[in-house]
Amino acid sequence: MAFINQLETAFQTHKNIQNSLAMAKYMKNHFAFYGIKTTDRRLLLKEIWHTHKEEIKNNIQNTATELYTRKQRELHYCAIEIVIKESKGNYKKSDIRFIEKLITTNSWWDSVDTISKYILGQYLLEFPDAVENTIEKFSNSDNLWLNRSAILFQLGYKEKTDFDLLKAICQQHENSTEFFIQKAIGWSLREYAKTNPDQVILFVENSKLKPLSKKEAVKNL
């Protein structure tokens, strides 16, 4: 793809070894980096995206999938940003298979959190009848990151949040020893507390959540 070739060339040109080492270390060395900071990366992406906008618009998922085969993390971020912008309002119901693959490929908190809120969350706003089956599947999965996405997908929903569903998922995972699950529970409740603090406090006080989840849930209240 011409877009990806040009993007890789531009990123290689702007590579910063010192930054790349620091970024890789921050991500526990799970991924390689070009070492391009977020603002610069987005500026480069925006320019090249504009040049190839028709190619990208007609090949959203193929473009994202191909970017995800590359080893540099910045290209994964670009894939996510493309899906967020190009797919909003245009999802098909069958796209949940692609979204699941995106969550479970090259998974770490930085990608999964963004996908959960802006891709999975948006998809389920567009297909509310898919919420029950999708979240039941993800929450019951053996995959940590699908579990986390089920907990986090309502971030930003505010008054549209299904609090009964959120409570049920939190309770399902309340005994988890996984750091990323405990933090996700706390984060999801903390976000909803901005809309309904009394109900969050009541739930937390009467729950069997792990101490970390409780601490995260109420730390801004």
C-alpha cells in the first residue's frame, strides 16, 4: 500500500534512538519504537493520510491490519486512529470480529484502552442490540484484554452508562488477581462517578472489590 510505504519512510526518517529506547522501556520492552513523540507522529500521519485519503477510506480494516503486522508501536497507534476516525458512524454489525482481533493482537494497556473506549464503545453505541452478547463473550473470555475491554467500553458514556451492567461485570471479576483488571474496575467506576457519585460510593462500600479497585474508584470523590 502506498500509504503505508510512505508512512514507514517518514517515520524512519524521523526516528530518534534515544526516545525509542525510553519508550520501549516504558512499555516493558514489549514493542519496538521509532521514538517519535505523539504530537510529531500525529502531524506526520495527518499529512500522509490526507494524501492517501481515498485509499484509506476504501480499505480501513485492511490498512489497520497491515499496520498491525509491523513491529513498531507507532504504526499500531496509527492503525487505531484510522479506525476511530474512518469507522465512526459507518460500522457494520459484522465488524465486531475485526474489533476483537484488534483487541487481541499486539495487546497491551495502551492499545486496548483506546480501542475499548473509542472503537468497541462506539460500535456498541451504534449497535446496542449487540451489547449483551458481545460483553458476555468478552467478559467470560480467557483473554485478559477482552475482559478489560468489557469493563472499560462504557468510558465516556456518562448518562448513557448501563450501571447495572457495569456493576455486574465488576462483580464478575472482583476476585481477579490481575493488576490490569483491578485497575480497570476502579477506572470504570471512577469515570461513572463523575456522573453519579452517590451510586458509585454506595456500590463500592457494599462490594467485595479488591482494595486497589476500591481505591481507584473513589480517589477523586
